[in-house]
Amino acid sequence: MPQYWLFKTEPDTYSIDDLKSEGRCGWEGIRNYQARNRLRDEVRAGDQVLIYHSSCAVPAVAGLAKVVGEAKADPSQFDPQSPYFDPKSSADNPRWVLVDIVWQESFTRTLPLKRIKEDPDYSHMELVNRSRLSIQHVPQDCFHRIVKACR
DNA sequence: GCCAACGTTGGC
DNA sequence: GCCAACGTTGGC
């Protein structure tokens, strides 16, 4: 049984259509311990991922992706040129991980945060209650409702 | 650009 | 291990 997640991204930096053109990417730059722990301990190959656009004109669920492979060290933590560089991390004891995801769908009809907040059926989502967490668990029923609303 | 909420750091 | 100070996130 796959699990369902929501990954946040700022579309000015990396959007669902950037993922579409790449096909596959390592979801780099997660620098929060709880989010990391989820990537490392809970996110599995085959899990479904809603891609959410934050810090933009219309914050919204924008697309669908799938996890491939297991968590591994995020190379950007070792790159001094990267905004995600972490001088306190070391190659023999990496602090941050990423997972690879593949593009599945860019929604023509996105689901704005505003609409999610208005709907009581979504009131227990982390997007509503724990909005700052960048790797969010999505209840199965919410996942299916969101995908349906976007098609 | 503001600011509330939340996460991290580091002195003690 | 507490907690004040500070930094970041992200909606508005």
C-alpha cells in the first residue's frame, strides 16, 4: 500500500512544470529535522506525492509525482555554491537526505489553499494545521478528493 | 513588506 | 535541559 504525501516547493525556484520537463529529480534542500526524518524513515518507493506551490500568488496543490528509490544523502549539503550548503554536515555522516521523484501529472485545475481551508473535510490536514512542515502526510481520503478536484 | 507561528541555537 | 534570542517560513 502506497502512502500519500505533500511536498512543498516555491514555483519560482522549482515548479511542477520544471519537474515535468526534467521527468525525474532529487528533492533537494530539505533542511528541517522532522521533514528529514520522514524522508528517511517513512517515505518509500511507490508513494504518491502531491506537489504544492507555496510563497506565490495563488498557493495551491499543483500536480502529482511518485517516489522512486529510497532516501539518500542530499548532495547539495556538500556544495559550497549551493544555497542548501551545510558546513556542519560531513560526507561520512551526512545530515540531510533526499528522495528521487518522477513527474506524473501537472494539474490544469489546481486546488488553491483557500479552497482547502474552506472545506471541513480537509480541516485535519497538516496543510491546515502544521503549514510550515515541508514534507506532509496526507490522509488517503483527502488525497483522493484532492486529485479528483484537480481533474 | 508585515508579522504570526514555528524552528534552531547557544549561554548558562 | 531551559529558555531567550534569533532566524525562517509562508500566507496575506
